[in-house]
Amino acid sequence: MMSRSYTNLLDLASGNFPVMGREKKRFPRVMTVQGLVSELDDDQANSVSSDVPSSISQDRIIIVANQLPVKAKRRADNKGWSFCWDEDSLLLQLKDGLPDDMEVIYVGSLKVDVDVSEQDDVSQILLEKFKSVPTFLPHDILSKYYHGFCKLQLWPLFHYMLPFSADHGGRFDRSLWEAYVAANKMFSQKVIEVINPEDDYVWIHDYHLMVLPTFLRRRFNRLRMGFFLHSPFPSSEIYRTLPVREEILKALLNADLIGFHTFDYARHFLSCCSRMMGLEYQSKRGYIGLEYYGRMVGIKIMPVGIHMGQIQSVLNLPDKEWRVDELKQQFEGKMVFLGCDDMDIFKGINLKLLAMEQLLKVHPKWQGRAVLVQIANPARGTGRDLEEIQAEIKESCKRINETYGEPGYEPIVFIDRPLSFNERMAFYAVAECVVVTAVRDGMNLTPYEYIVCRQGVSGSESCSDANAPKKSMLVVSEFVGCSPSLSGAIRINPWNVEATAEALNEAISMAEPEKQLRHEKHYRYVSTHDVAYWSRSFLQDLERTCKDHFKRRCWGIGLSFGFRVVALDPNFRKLSIDAVVMSYMRAKNRAILLDYDGTVMPQTSINKTPSQEVISLINTLCSDSKNTVFIVSGRGRESLGKWFSPCEKLGIAAEHGYFLRWSRDEEWEIIGQSTDFGWIQIAEPVMKLYTEATDGSSIETKESALVWHHQDADPGFGSCQAKEMLDHLESVLANEPVAVKSGQFIVEVKPQGVSKGLVAEKIFASMADRGRQADFVMCIGDDRSDEDMFEIIGGGMTNNMLSSNAEVYGCTVGQKPSKAKYYLDDTTEVITMLHALAEASDSSTSTEVATGSSY
């Protein structure tokens, strides 16, 4: 059943947008993909073939973000535009970490409004001079996409602000979501205009474009694509309140590598994938990944850095030195705290002011000496919440200055205007301590800039005397992305005003040698983990994650944001009924091994008793003298024996092969190496302990095994308890003849030497002993336990278990990575296959009878 949240998205995903203004002439494409441009205009789910050779030999990277790293300004004569690089843009700075020969193309929007009549000319200039492709969003889409969905819904939610009332945050509005989807699609169309899918990397930035990976993956199944989130990613309890939560998660999983600033943000994302989609991450050799339909989606944890060259060049400017002298005179004899924040509700500016007020109150020695300089960059958003916080800040500044100020001294210097990068460096130079009290922030590079500025430039007298000891004190909120990287900072909970005030006092009262040691430690980290290091590391991980792209068979399935790419081994293909029937007809000795649940019986079925159709098919196959047919299941022998009692010649392997019966009238054999079940007295109390402590878990008792189920428990807690139980059981059962294994939502203890693979070996060996070495093997299963069978039959001819000319068909149910070489989509197709084999047996029997009667 399709979620209600897909309303109108099928239209959007196939190109049917709401009216978005007048149609404009399209910007000429720059393409290197063979074929007609018109073919690429049809944005269906069909992938551009990866077999088309590329006309570009070197790699390119297309960097996609909401805004281009380009400044645009209307000319003085009002005739056209002038453009220049935005030197402060992270997108421009990250080029330093990319290979010198790698071409970089930018796709994004401009900050200015360009008239429709000028858009073609502007596009041409930006492409030729800046290698940038602008995306021009119609006014109605832009307003709903950026100011609506991005700023009123995603931004607050990702900063832990829930819309409890209409006045507090924006309630979910589906029209804003549809505009967000439409805008992302328009960005994808611009990427498609310039992309060469065989050679290009695509790097998408931030929460504005979280569904873009789906649009690009629909077109290019093997595209090498990364995404980096520059904002926090909230805990699953917060994120799950978003009505379009699954659509965004699935879209992000269409990227090959997803990057976050901190482990906390990545952990929250992985928790959402686990709780909402049942995906568990894997950690191997230091890398974290999620297996998603055969693709390994990498998770990258790397905080962004600063551009060292930009800061050092500013530190050498003579204008900067003049400004520093002026500030030194202004704050002579004062202990300067510095705050530099955007004006928004999450930066905690008023909490910082309250902490400063508390400091002056509790430590009166700082009255007349301590100054907080607060730089407030212009607000990026609007709204009632912002207006309230601005009024509160203004009131706090006024109150503190009136209470503790005196002639020639104001404890709060509030700068409510944008400062140039040079001016900001000057304030860093005179500040004794930088204070960051954000209640939630993605990264915040202010502390990094401050540290480098205080270090100065080698051989220069900027910032401080060249030979003077370097120091830079930091008081940083623990809720800021840079906090984990700054181990020498004094970390605070900004909501605790009293503790923050004490941290301020500690920072400026600390012994000078201690300040210097902390500064040295920070500078070593910041100077080596700059923006170039960050981008280089991300690209290297993207290359590693995508290295097998062109070795796998890929195809897209699903509609709208349910779309995903299935990536499988090139030798893995769908089982052809016709080919199997032909092999079946040629064979003289056949082995047919069938799993039960999920293979001939749907997993979702409540009544697990086999249908009359299944009984009839199995009886027909068993009646063929050339066939040896087995049900190989993890279920107990009692239920399997009862269900298949009408099948006289059917062999059954129960409890993964611990019990085996060759036909209905034969006795059950015990295949396991041990019949001593004393270990149950040890294992069962342990399982009961975890069952009592884990709501939703249960114990299944089999004759030969104990299974602990936690599929109905909390996903995170159940998984944690399962890992703990696995270690506990392995420890207490170390000297017992049992194996402890974990599976999907289970922990199982069973006798050693019991597996479906060993069952297959025994069946093949028995057939060979009777002079009926198998020359046709059909093995079908759907879960992890069946992989043992697939592995055994794969090497059957090498081990001489099977005939040298045997035709082997290992088949898994569902398109998923497997040791089997074939797949069928579901149990319905399995039944269809068995029907075909049964009909072949019937026709072959009839032919033999007819041939016999002719003699």
C-alpha cells in the first residue's frame, strides 16, 4: 500500500510540475553522452546505459548546492551583470583538496533575481568564465522551497524544534514539500545538462537538496554520487515526526556516500535507517556502511575545516594591522570575550549575555575589566520566533550595560551589522576568549578561525609579537559540531547559565602555561585538518565506495521516492523456467531441495499449513523415479511431519538438518554430532534473563535448539541486547558442543555440525552411494541459513559429490546479494517453477508409458 505522503509526487517525479511561471528558452546543453538530447529530456526511470563509452578521459566533479560560489551584481549602467568568485564560499575553498587535473563544475542558484530575458546570457557567461551552471527557480517555487520547506520545516526540525503549535514553528504543509521536490528536480535537470555519467563524480551539499540523489539515480544507475549534510541530523525521536521522513531517507540512500560532521549526527541517521527501514550498519576496517539492495552506502564522519591560506593572507594585510591597533587602544586594560554568531534562534546569543551578567554578579572583580563583544551577522530567516529573540537580546544588552556600566566602560559591545572577514580577524586578534553558546549548530568554524588568527603567520608581527607565547581560550557549547574536535576547549551546557559563567571565569583566570598548551594542541589539529584535508578525504572515500560500480549489474525498481537501484553480481540472474525445464528433461538423477518459510510458503502468511496445491506439486515431483525431493527447513520435525504426511516419498530435514527423514515411513535420523542437551540448562536461564529485561522478545524452544527472537522489541535496544546475549552465551557455552549464531532478529544456540549445507552434502553422498550421482540440482531458499546450501552445491562438482556434467541451479527468493547464481522474485514464482517441473515429469512419464506400450 502506498503511503499518503506520496500525494502528487508521482507526477512531480515524472516531470509534471505545478505551474511555475512562463516557459523560457532552454540553455544549450554541454553533453558528452552519446545519443539525442531529446532522449534525456524524458525524465523517466530508465537509466542511461553505462555501456556507452565516454569521450572524456579525466575525472570531473560536479558540485551541487543551493547557491553557487559566485557573487552577482547589477552593473552601474543597469545593463547586464558583473560576476566574481565568492572567496568566502566553502564550495570554492574545497577545490584545494581536489586533484589539480580534476575539472570542477558548479550547479546552483544565484542570490540575485535575474529576469527571464537575461537568463540565457547569464547562463552562458557563468558556464564559460566560472564553469558554473545556474538554476533559476520561479518565484513561487523559490519562496515555498527555500523560505518555506527549508527554513520553516527542515531547519527547525534538524535543530530539535518541533511545531507544537501553529505559532511555534511551521506545521507541515504539503504544498511546501511539493515545491521542495520540484526545486530538487530542477537542480537535477541542470546537472543532467552537463554530466558525463561514466566519468563524473557528483557531490551534493546540504539539506536543501536531500531528494536530489533520487532524481539523478533514476537517470544514471551507476553514477558516482556523494552527499554531505552541513547541518545537524536530529535523533530518531525528532526526525520521525517528519511526515515525509521515509521519502527523504530513501532519497539519501540513493547516494553512494553520505557525510556528516560528527559521529552523533551519523549515529542519529543510522538509528533512523534501523528503526524505520530495518537497515543495520556494518563496520569494517574503520569504514561504516549500510547495505541497501546490494549497494554498500558509505557513511563518512569528517568535520569540515577552514581555509588556512585565506586567513594567512588576511593576517598580512597592512589595513588589518591598523585596525588591530585601533581595537587594542579601544579595549586597553580590558579582558575581551568575543562572540560571533548569525542572528538566529539556535545560536544562544541571549544565553551568552545572561552568562556574562552572572559572571559580573558572582565575580565582581571583573566589573570594569571584562567586556563581551558580540558580533551578530544578519539573520538569514524571518519569523515571530526570531523577532522575539532579537527583542530579548536588545533588552538584555540594555539591562546589563545600565547595571554594570560606567563612564568609559560598557560590559556588552553589541555589533549588529555584517563585518568583513578582515574586521573579524582584527577582533579575533584582541580577544582573550571566544565564546560559542549555540544550543544546536552543525559545525561553527569561528573557534577554528580564532585559533589560527591567534597563532599568526610565521615571520610576521601580525596579531601579536612574533616571539610572544601563543594562546587562545575557548568556551564552547557541547551541542556544536566543532566541540568534539576541540578537546582543550572548556565545554559547557549553554542552558546552564551559572555553569557557563564559571567557565568564562575559568577561561580568563587560567594559568598562562596551561592556555599555551591548549592553544598548541588546537592549532596542530586545525592547521592539519583544513578544508582541503576534508574535501580530499571525502573524495577518496567516494572513490573507494564506488570502485565496483561498473562490475555489478544494476537496475532501478520502484516508483517516486520508493525508487532504488538493485546492484548484484554480474553472474546473478533471474532463473529461466524454460532453461530449467530443458535441463530437467535431460537429467537422469535429480536432487530438488526446497526451503519452506519464504520459499513455498509466504513469510506474511498467518496460516503456515501448506496448501493443497503445494502438496499436489510435491507429490507429483516425488512420484518421478528420477527425483529425490527434500524440504529443508528450520522448523521442528513434528509440524513438518504433520503438514507433509500426505507426501509419502518426500524427504524432510527439520531444524536445519539436525533431524532427517528420507520418506514418510522411515524413522528420523539424528545428523548432529551430539545428543547431549545438557547445555540447555545453561543457555535457557541466560535467555530468560534477557527476555525479562527486553520487552517484546521471546524464546522459541526446539528439540535441538533454543532461539531468542527480538523482532517485536525496540530495534535499537533489541539489537544491543542481542549482541550482549551473543557474547554472554559464547562465554558460558565455550566448553559445550554447540554453536551460537545471530541472524535477522534472532540469536540461536544449536548443536555443532548442524547446517543446511551439511544436509545437502549428506543427500548428494547418499545418492552417489546408490549409484545415482546427481546430474541436476535445484536448490531454492530465501534466508541466511540457505546460503550454506548454495555454497555446497556451488562446489559440488569440484568435490565429486555431483556428476561432472551436472547442471546446478542455486536460487534465492528475492533480488538480493546471495551465493546463489539465480533468483526468483517471490513464492508465487517458485510455485510457478514447480508447476513447470511437475508438468515435465507428467509428460515424461506419459511418454515412457506410451513408448513401453508400443513394444
